[in-house]
Amino acid sequence: MAKRIGKVSSILSLTHLKLTSIQELAELTSKPPPLMKINLPNESDLHKWHIILSGPPSSPFEGGSFTLLLTLPKDYPFKPPLLSFQTKIYHPNVSNDDKGAMCLGILKPDEWKPAIKIVDVLEFMAQVIREPNLDDAVEQSIAHEMREDRKAWEKKAKEWTRKYASGKDGTSENAT
Amino acid sequence: MDSEDEFMSGASSGDDFANIEDSDDDFDNEDQDLGFSQDKDIVRTSKKSYEVDFEVLGPSQIQLQQDVQIKDVADVLGQPPEAAAILLRHLRWNREKLFDRYMENQASLLDEVGLEEDASHTPSTKKIPDFECEICMSGDSDVETYALKCGHRYCVDCYTQYLASKIRDDGEAARIQCPTSGCKRIVDSKSLTFLVEDNLKSRYRELINRTYVDDMENLKWCPAPECIYAISCSVRKKDLAKIVPTVTCECKHPFCFGCAHEDHQPCPCSLIKKWIQKCEDDSETAHWISANTKECPKCQSTIEKNGGCNHMTCRKCKHEFCWMCMGLWSEHGTSWYNCNRFEEKSGNDARDAQAKSRQSLERYLHYYNRYANHDQSNRLEKDNFAKTEKKMTLLQNQSGMSWIEVQFLETAAKTLQECRQTLKWTYAFAFYLARNNDTIMFEDNQKDLELATENLSEMFEQPVEQLSAKKLDILNKNTYCSQRRVTLLSDTAELLKRGKWTFNISLD
């Protein structure tokens, strides 16, 4: 498979971006990481991917279906991809605004390495969603709540999951 | 100058370079050019007490300094220069630390930067049968590939593009790592120059130099736009409470070596930082605050009254007080909206505190206004440079003086500028001085300089037709101004060096 795309690329002189992302996309859609589905919201735009994440079992996000947007910069894989939550989630590592930004160490420009694969990024993201990293929180108030009163946080996180990620918006049906 | 003598005398700060000469005789006669003479005792060799010794370095000298140290370390450690360079850069050019750590645990240090014990190699590319590059996820048997010693192999195209993006977009050079996730091996300069295009090589050199200057405590870039020079000066951070190290770059830009701000003698770096911060916070709003607000009698927060009721509750500390008398609201009983309790003690105390706070604001404004005034005059006089030249031409034509003979105007313009610059900072300095005899002497010096400067300024601005008759007066006044400035700076610097000033604020 890799070989074949390699040949095609030399004929069409595809850029690194296209080639790498086609390959990664092909692998990810056929064999997605647990709890995830990947698709392109716009078939002709390889820079934007939708990741549909099912809330990890026995977490307050269980039963929810969260859509993330993965944006590949034009010099991918030399520059890190951007990852953001489209669905609201009550989590200390996801910014509670219209950006839904996630602060993952490996996605910082000076820590990113071109050999890192998107599948690694996604697995890392799922890990953080399962086990929030309180020391590196974007939402200090949520982190504070988790530390002080975990029950209250769980209650609110469940409430948000029900309210925003209950899978009524079509995209999530595939995920569950 | 005899660089060797100075070099050896730099016992306090020259340790870093102490064995350069011992270890390699070839460098003896190059020392003069290498800027090692910066390491000498600032106090002993200064011409005036407010002046410091410094040296301007161009790009090639900066390069040379690095090469000498790299070669030296390479010789001592028996490592190839590329490895020595990586190690030096990794430890921010601290040779002592490098040697210590190398002796202590060679393997762990080398591992930390991804070097192995034998790191000599000549970079070359290789074709690998059925190769697939992990970055572009494609490949073939006839693709050229490259790997550092770590063996993480990628196709040359990807490697080159990776390096280019690091150098061009991220401005990285000395600490670019292997593209493999988790591999800390640093791309050495030999590999790098082997892989990237020529235009990026010069950018790489530039960045390497930049990191070098940034890493060295005795080097600083001239902050003037587009300036390519660096200054070498032995004044360290810990000296800054005792000296104000003004240096002048090859490009004529004078600046403070301590904080890269404009020349701010006689005021120490830490004070100008506080002062500028204070001015940014205060100056524009200070007048308005003074006119429209009061401070909470309990927590001193500034409060603006924006409604009719006199019952104030401080947002911050929840203290309830009366706007009229500043006394406790609870003492008002039932006479809520009408304050007739002006004589109560709590109200009196609060008003005293209020008056004190206003007083401190008045005091600040006193210094600020004078500071700002000199700052503005200075700026105007800088703009006037072209005007001075016109004046000189005009005077030359009218009086029949030669170009040399009208130079006194330019000299005066320069003196005026210097004096204003100094005066401006004397006010920031004085603001932080405690009242004592030294302060009174300082203010006398300041007053003399200010008066002389204003006189000179006035003479300077006379109509051109009167200037030729005033030439001698202007020259005299000019000399007097310069002398007053030197006196003020010397006296102030002397006390600063001896730690004799008393400030109303801590110096750190």
C-alpha cells in the first residue's frame, strides 16, 4: 500500500502533506484507535479531519459522542497538527470557549517531531480525556473543582455530556 | 593594549577562559582579536567612576570566539569539534560545568545530547533496499537517505525539509533534534551544512551566533534596529546595584549593558524598571485619579464614586464607609444619606490617611512632570538635528565664519542632548531617594546642571544673527554644562559603587 502510494506520488508529484496524510488517513479510517471514528467533513480538503470520540467507559463522558477537528498545517508533518473539540466538554484540559483548544505537550511547536503519527496524537488525546492532567490545565477553575470536590465535577461533566454530547446531532450516530 | 596582562588579571570573571593560553600556544597572538580582554576588573581600570570598559564585536569576532573555545574543548576532551560544539551549546558555554560533568559521568552527558563516545564521522547519504521513510511514508530502493549516529533514517528530502522548517520558521539552530519522537540527538553542524541549501546555511550561522551571544553573560546584542554588533562587557547582573554600565555600539547607539534600555545614568537598572512601570501605570491616569477618586480607608483601593449615595462598600475588602467623612458607615446610625458626623475620630483618621496618599501622589507627579519634560525636550532636540545644521549654514553665510568655526553649534546641540538625557533620569533616581544629606547634595548637583542646561538651551535658540556675537558665551556655557554633568554622574556613581545611597525602596 505504502509502495503504491509512493509511486503515485512521484507521478503526480504530491507534496509531503498530501502523501503522508492520505496514507495516515487510509490507515486510520480502516483501523481507527479504540472509541474513535475518523472522516473528512469535506472530501476535497485533506487538511481538516473529523474525529468522533465516544466518551470512555466509566468516565463521566461515557455515552457521549464528541466531535473533534484535526487541522493539518500546510507543512505537515514538519509542523504539528491542531486539535480542537467541536463538542463542548467539561474537562480541565479543554478550553471552555468556542475554540475548544487542547494543550497537548507533543503538539507544541518545539516538542513536535515529524515522525510522530496522527494515531499517536489521537491516542494521547484519548488518554488525557480519560485521565485529566491537572498540572497542565487550560481551565484552572475546572481543575480546581476536580481537586477540591471531584463528585461535583463528575456531576457537572455528566450533565454536560448529556446536554451537549448525547448524540442527537447526527454526526455522533456512527460513533456509538 | 597588552591583552595578556589584562587577561591574566581577570581572576574574578575570567575563570571561564583561564586555561585557553595554557592549553594551546597557537592562540597566544590571537587573543587581541578575540575579545578576551573583556575580563578585567571594572572598578580599577575605569576612566571615570561612571564609565565601564567594553568592547564591540562584529560577526566574525563572535564566530572566532566560539571556534577557539570549541577547538580547545575538543582538544581537552579528545572529541571531534562537532561534538564539542554540541556539548558547549548544550551547557550554555559553561566550560567548568562541561568539564565537571564530563569527568563525573561522560556517558550520561553524551547520552543527554544524543552523542556517543566515538562521534567522528563524515556525513554521507545512503541508499537502502526497500526503504520506507517514516515522515513521508513512502520510499524506494533508489532514494537517498540520511541518519545521524542514532540510526534514525529518513529520506534526504524529508530531512532537509525538516531542518529548513526548523531554521527558517522556528529560528532554531543549536538545539535541533533528530526528527524521531523521543530521540534527543542533536543535529550537528557538519550534518546540517551537508543537508541544507546555501541560503539557509548563513541563516544557521546567524542563529548559532545569536544563541552564543544570548548564552554568554558577558555579551549582549546592540538593541538598535538592524545592528549586527554585540558588546562585550564584564559587568555582571549582581554588579548592577553598584554601577550603571552605559556602553556605545559601533553604530553609535548608546545603551545600558545591564538592561539594554537607553542610557539611563545615573539611575540604576532596577530603579528605572520600577520607574517606567510606575509611569506606565500611573502617569496618564494620575491626574484624573487625583481629581475624581478616594482610597478605601481600609485597603487603600482607589474608588470612583459613580452614584449619588454616600454609603460606599469597597468592592475589594467589603469595608463600608461614608464618602463624605471617610468614617465607618456603622457610626452613621440612622442618618443614612446625610453625613453630619465630620468630627468623629474614625473619619478624621481616614481623612489623614487620605491626605497622605494624595501627598504621595503629588510627590510622584512632581518628579514625573520634570522627568517627562526633559524627555520631551530631549526628543525635540533630537529632531532638531537637521535644524542645527541649517542654522550652522545660515550662520556661516551671515557672519563669514568658516565651517570649522560654526562647529560650536553642533557641539552645543550634542551637549544639550546629553544633559537632558541625564537630567531626565536624575528625576527617576531622586524619586526613590530617602531624604538625607547625600540627597540634598544630589539635588544641588541636579539643580546646577538643570540651570546650566536651560541657559545653554536658551542661548542656543536665539536668532541666528545674534549667535556669532554669543559664540564665546555658548562655548563657555557648553563647557560648564559638560563639567556639571560629569560631576553629577561621578559623584552619584561613586556613592553607588560604595553602596552609600539610601533608597526608600529595595534595590532588587
